[in-house]
Amino acid sequence: MKQTINPAMNRYRRQFLRRVLSTAALGLVSGAAMPTRLLAGTTSGTVQAGGLAGLFAGDFKLGTALSNTTLLAQNPDTEALVAREFSAITAENAMKWEEIHPQAETWDWQRADHFVDFGQRHKMYTIGHTLVWHSQMPESVFVDQHGRLRPAAEVQKTMEDHIATLTDRYHGKIQAWDVVNEAVTDSGEWRKSHWYNTLGEGYFARAFHLAREADANAELLYNDYSMHLPAKRDFALEQITRFRRKGMPVDGVGMQAHVHLDDPALAELEASIEAIAAAGLDVHITELDVDVLPKAYDYMGAEISTNFEYSDELNPFPEALPQKVADELAFRYESLFKLFLKHRDKIRRVSLWGTTDGESWKNDWPVVGRTNYPLIFDREGQPKQAYYSVAGLKSGTQRG
Ligand code: G3I
């Protein structure tokens, strides 16, 4: 039988060493013994009664995203797990425009109602995701039945009605809204979405004003991926600051944090945490996950229009995650949470994007049909080594 050496494995080794060096340089961990300790320990531990969120209660809220599968009660075990381990929830898909408001006069509240009810029952910090986004939009919002672009006044009215209806229904039950999602390109300019093309940059501030008019108390957030990129971060903060001076209500910025084992460097994330806080805004880590699979190309972030063809080489761990990569994942999570703890005064919340590996969007993006391991609970809902490495930062269960 022909044997092949998986070049990804050597790459992981190189990347791991690079990460160790960059983390040590940041002062987050110290000493040459560090990697050995991390690789040797934290494969198991004790799950505290208050879950992970209980351990971090004095630092920031700890959240997860609820998938439609969970919300439709096809997986009640996941609900129980979420209630035990987390203090914040985001609707992964249930409140997106095309799901909740698929046609002008049609609203589908089932999943979103269940989501909000779950948050109420468990007294969780509940995040509405998302009011204005370029993606998952019914085309009819922008284009009429003759294929012509609708006039600005009509689109603006639609936006106003959508925000008012959604925020009214859940008034007092949603603690934070992702008001605008992904409005800025990676190179630092406005995304040329239908929103922007029809309404100009004013749509951005208008959305925040509408959200505040509807709910005086909810925290209002701008949420985007790859916010570690200086050009993107700086442009976003410049616009937010400029609008804010003119009265736009905004409380925080969400760094989605769809990261890889080696990428971005902690220092890049840290610079953005500091920049957001320096602009007078709360930092929310909104969609954390760690991709452990080979990059199909040089991708980063979450541009969901991107997709690449499946190959077995791009899916090296279809059965189980090798111990070496599990070590690296645990180390990455531990390093990230050390960074978050270092900046606990700036960070309001850290949310993972999903609860168990099996339900993660990373199994299907940017390549459909892979087996990824980006979260801290495995496909059976059991805590992974990564869970214990994070918990160990607070409970002293880390061994080595
Ligand atoms: O709703 C249909 C359903 O009717 C149909 O049966 C099913 C069959 O494939 O598809 C369903 O829609 C899917 C939806 O998830 C709900 O499962 C879409 O095809 C699929 O594209 C969608 O993916 C979501 C993606 O956003 C696009 O909305 C992912 O689950 C979700 O994790 C991802 O989340 C985004 C954040 O909202 C914003 N930041 C980036 C992040 C990752 O892309």
C-alpha cells in the first residue's frame, strides 16, 4: 500500500514552536519549561458545579451560540450542557433576517422565541444576532418583483420596520444586540453591500439609533471578524468614533475571533482589544472557535461566500483528533484565555461559536464535509482537553 507523509503534520510542529515563542514574548507564559508542562498536563480535570461560566464569573460572561438544532429541541442534552456551563447565549441563526423575516409580511418566531425563553429561564445574558447584515438577506428587501433595485426610502423603511418589530418583541429580554454585522472589508473600507449601495454609510448610524429608540437599556454592538487586522480595526473604530461624536449610541465592539491554531498571533488580538478599549468601547469576544484543519487556502475570518472543493488531504482527522493536535488546541485555548484574563477590565464577554464540535459551522466552511474540532466540548458533549486547560486557569486543576 502506498504511504504518504502528511505535510500538515510537520507544519503543525513548526507552527506550534512559533506560537510558543510568540506567546512567551507577550509575557503571557514564562520559562522554557512551559511547553512541556502544557503538553504533559490538562488532559482531564473536574467539572465544577457552576460550570466554566462560574469559574470566570468575576472576570467576564462566558457564552455560547445556540444552533437551530438545539433550539428545535432535537438535542435537549445540549441545552442542559449550555445551562450548566455558560452565562450568555447568542442565536447562531434563529434571528437572522432570512430565517425570522423571510418575506415582507412573514415572520417566523418559533426558534427565536425558544431562544429568548431559554435565556429567560436560565437568567442568561442574551444576545440578539443580528439586526443588519449583508448576508442571509431575502433579495426582495432590495430588489422588486421586476428585478429593479428598490429606492432608498423604501429600503430604509424596511430596515426601520424590521428593527422595530424584532426589538419590540423581545424588549427587556435581550441584553445586547449585534446591531450591525460585518460592515467593513479586511482592507479597511465600507463593504459595498446592498445596504451601503442603497443608503450610503448613513445606514450604519441609523441602525444604532433605531435600536436605541426601541430599547433604551440593551447594549448595542458592532460585530465583525478578523478585527485583529489593523486596517480593518482602525477603519471600523474611526467610523464608530465619528458617528458617536454626532450622537450615535454604541456600547461595544465584537471581535468574532474565528481563529486558527497558529493564527493570528496573540499580540495582534491584544492590540485590537486595547484599541477598542482606548476608543471607550467594551470588548466582546463574540464568536470564538479554533480551526485545527489545514487551510484550504490562506483563509482567515468568516467570509461565508467563500468555498473550496473537498479533498481527503484537507480532512486529515475524520475519525479522531490526534493527541498532538489536541495538545495544541488546549494550548491555544489556554493562551487565548490568559490573554482575555489579562484584559478582563476591558472584556465584557467571551462567547464561543457553538457548544459541541459536531454542530460547528467549521465542519462545512470553507470546505464542506470535513471533521473539525474547534470547540471545547466533543461530539458527545464531553469536555475536551481544551476545556480543562481553560478551567485550569481559574480552578487550579491544571496539572503538570
Ligand atoms: O435554514 C436552512 C434550512 O431551511 C435548510 O434545511 C438547511 C439545509 O442546508 O439550510 C439552512 O440554512 C443554513 C443555516 O446555517 C441554518 O442551519 C444555511 O444554509 C447555512 O449557510 C447557515 O450557516 C450559518 C452562517 O452563519 C450563515 O448564516 C452558520 O450556521 C453560522 O454559524 C454562521 O455564523 C456566522 C455569524 O452569523 C456571523 N459571523 C460569521 C459566522 C460564521 O460564518
